[in-house]
Amino acid sequence: MPLFYQHNINRDTKLGIWRIDEPESFFLEKVPLKQDVSHPFKRRQHLAGRYLLSYLFPDFPVEEIRIADTRQPFLAGHPYHFSISHCGSFAAAVVSASNRVGVDIELITPRINRVAEKFLNEGEMHFFNEDYVLFLEQWGMKGRMQQEFLTLIWSAKEALFKWYGLGELDFKRHMQLTGNIRVEGDWIKLPFVFEKEDIILLDLDARIFDDQALALAWVLT
Ligand SMILES: CC(C)(COP(=O)(O)OP(=O)(O)OC[C@H]1O[C@@H](n2cnc3c(N)ncnc32)[C@H](O)[C@@H]1OP(=O)(O)O)[C@@H](O)C(=O)NCCC(=O)NCCS
């Protein structure tokens, strides 16, 4: 049973990462396929994400998941909030009985350097151009590559997009990494200002799984 990672965030909230080694039939025993996902690999990712929801909370009513017009999956009239992400052979999910959540998992690849200017605003660009090396020295993380951190920021913004759920977000304007980034054990705390209808200050938790070249970020409010 390849649960790759589990973190119980609080009494009501769990995060999990599943390594997808099983055939589709394994997931279908537990989870109904209610969406038309034609590519077999994407279908397995999709099923694994839903399987993970029920793995984290066995009473999670997977069969009742509906899809909003914004494409956000949700449960109507049920206390569970949840968020799903997949990349390569991994699916990640956060489920909470009390908090709104968002999660994203990404493979770390050099491609992020080419797309960075699409999602980094001026302040974030400044951090990577001017303050990044200082930050690494301060935290004794000199060996880290810029692409790992860029991927974390991208992942954090994707997690915020899912947490918000209503779409129509400008990744540069509505989500801004500001303030002091902190390192707490394996986790990096990324302070964001989220500004759409209201201004909301949020700390995202992010971490890198070096062995698998994975970046993960989650948010909860
Ligand atoms: C929706 C989106 C966040 C999905 O991210 P992704 O990296 O492509 O895929 P992930 O595997 O991480 O996430 C997919 C899951 O997100 C969830 N999801 C999809 N749309 C969602 C939405 N609007 N809100 C919340 N969650 C959503 C679903 O659970 C989906 O998995 P499922 O279909 O198997 O249930 C992404 O496609 C997107 O639209 N991002 C915004 C794009 C953008 O504005 N970019 C501009 C900045 S450069």
C-alpha cells in the first residue's frame, strides 16, 4: 500500500501523498469513475486522488463529489472540505472537516525557469534576483537550487487557486509572496497576501521531497 507520506495537520485535517503503483482496477474497487477521463494514465491519477480522500477519512463520501461550474470539486451539504493534486506517479490530497483547504504537488524540472516570468510579480522577481542567495545563507540551505524554490512558489499559487475555488485569478496580481519566509523543520512557511474581493494574509506550508524531486504546498483557513 504505497502511502508515500501522511501529515495530520490538525485534529480535523489530514494531508496525504500516494505513490500510484497500482492498476486502475485497484482504485475502482473503492472509488467510482464519474468523469470521462480518456487518457489511461490521467484516469489512474484521477482515481488515485479520490482513493486518497477515502484513505485519509474512511467515511469520506467519494461518490457524492460534484463539480462546480468553476471546475472545483465539492461535496454539497457535507462538512468535508478537500483539495486534490497529481503529478507523475503521485497524487496528493488534503481533507478537512473544519477548514477550507488547497493543495498542489509538482515535479521539479528545469521548465519552471522558462515560465517563471508568467507567475512571478515584481516583488517576487526581486527576491529571486537579489535576496535569494542571502535567504539560503541565512537558513544554511546553500545547496538548494533556484528551480526548487521557483517550483514551490508556483505550487503555492496553484494551491491558493484551488483554495479560492472561484477561478479568475491573476497569479501575479492577486497572490503576492511578501514578508519573511521562514523555515520550520522540513517545512517552509511562505507568507502570502491574497487580494481579490478582500485582502487576506495567509501562510502557506511548502516542502521539497528531494528523493522524488517533488514540491508540495498546502493552505488552510
Ligand atoms: C485547475 C488547476 C489549478 C489544476 O492544476 P494542475 O496542476 O493542472 O493539476 P493538479 O493535478 O494539480 O490538480 C487537478 C485537480 O485540481 C482540482 N481542481 C480542478 N479545478 C479546480 C478549481 N477550479 N478549483 C479547485 N480545484 C480544482 C481537481 O480536483 C483536479 O483533479 P481531478 O480532476 O482529478 O479531481 C490548473 O489547471 C489551473 O487552471 N490553474 C490556473 C491557471 C492560471 O490561471 N494560470 C495563470 C498563471 S501563469
